Amino acid sequence: MKLINIIFVLIAFGLLPMASFSSQEPSDPKKQTPWKLYVDSKEAYEMKQKMGDKVLFIDVRDPIEIMFTGFTDMVDINIPFKISNKNSWHSKKPVFAMETNPDFEKAIASTLVDRGLTKDTPIILMCRSGGTRGAPSAKQLWGKGYSKVYVVTDGFEGGKLKQGEKKNWRLVNGWKNSGLPWSYKLNKEKMYFKQ
């Protein structure tokens, strides 16, 4: 048996810790989670490639945001942590207010059951940049029986350039900027529809 197959079997049965997938803990406490499990976009891709259906990869962005910024079909499902409220304006930014999805955890639990998985299944959460919704969405699952919740530290779009002609454009790291598969075409079967 090839070494990679042995490693996969050991990981799948929980006999080998998945720390080999874990990136460095973010220095910002707002981006940290109780599990202390972090992956960058490339590690999330590798984890999904190696573990397949033994890991649940969730895009936690609002579906409207995904429609304009892009999507990767590598994710298993879109379950937004925050949803824009078109009837409410953000008090400090010139955007619509974002509200926590009251069905977030319930939708994840239901997805696990539908796929024959358990709360011991590794879960990967990916937002836009890795901090604003990634860690908070993971914290929403704390204390509810989930044992391995990973956050993609650089998110789908990555960080902003600090200087130059394209200053403040999201072109640093992230899924889109790492050469990983994505497009503007959405997979309706994976998108979130409020029940």
C-alpha cells in the first residue's frame, strides 16, 4: 500500500492527527477559534483533495456576495454565517446591514446528517478574507458537539494590497489569488436557499 493511502486511512479513522494541515494561529484574537485549527486556502484545497467526502467544506459568505466575487465548486455547500438585510443600512459603512443567519448551525447539522457524517467530521469554513466571518462562524459552533472546525485564514478573496496602483484591492493570498479552481459560475445545488 502506498504511503499516501496509509496516511489517508489513518486520518480518515482518526488515528493520525490532522495537524499536518494546520497553519499558524492568527495573531489577532478576533481571528482565533477555540479549536485552534487553521488552514490557508492551499491547505484547504489539499485537505479536500486528500479527504474527499470525509471533510465538509463550507463557504460561509452571503450568496449575493458569492454571485459577484466568484465561487469554487470545491466547497460542498454554501451556508452563510451573515446575510445582508436589504431593509437595513449599516450604521458605520455605506452598505446594507449584515445579520447573523439564525439557521447557521442548524443548517450545518442537517447537512452532516444528510451526508451520513457526524459532528466529529472535520469542517472547513471559508469566508471572503479569513477573519471577518471565518472565526466568528466557527465560534458559533463551539459547545455544540463539533470536534474539528478549521478556518481558512486567507479566505476566498485574500487580503488587500497595502500600497501601489491597486492599493486596497484584494490580491494578497486567498483562494482566487493562489491559482486554485474558481469561476463566476455558481452551482445552484450548493447554494443556500432559506427554508
